[in-house]
Amino acid sequence: MCTMQAVGLIFNNTTHTMQTITSILQNNKFTVAGVAIGALAGYLYWSQIGCATGTCAITSVWYRSTVYFAVMGGLFGSILRPTVQKEG
């Protein structure tokens, strides 16, 4: 295979991958926004309030708090997503 053909295949796959990612993000924008807002809220909660003793299972470490709040935000965002009703 020629080098230019290989570069062309990689570029075409990259373009297709980017279109797929864009499509997924557009279809799930409420969930993605909920994950982003939740992650930010989790990190801010850990940094501002946190757990002074270190015995809290979720908020004692920044990454647990961030991931937990991101999951909760994603779930909340997916609930708020408008549903499409099929007529028929």
C-alpha cells in the first residue's frame, strides 16, 4: 500500500470518527451537559466543603467526588432530555 493511500485511509477514518462523535454529542446533549456540570460541581464540593476527617467514602478524595457527581449529573440530564413521540 502506498503511503498516500494509507494517509488517505487514516484521514477518512478520522473524519468518519469525528462525524460519529459529533452525532452522539448532538443526540445526547442534555446528558453530556449534566455530566460536565456534575463533574464541576463535584470538584467544587470537594474543594470547598469536602471531608475534614477523611472518613467520607465519596467526598474524601477529589476524583471520587467528581466522578460521583458527574454520574448523578448525567442521570439527571438524561431525565430532562425531551422524548420524541412516534405517531402511528
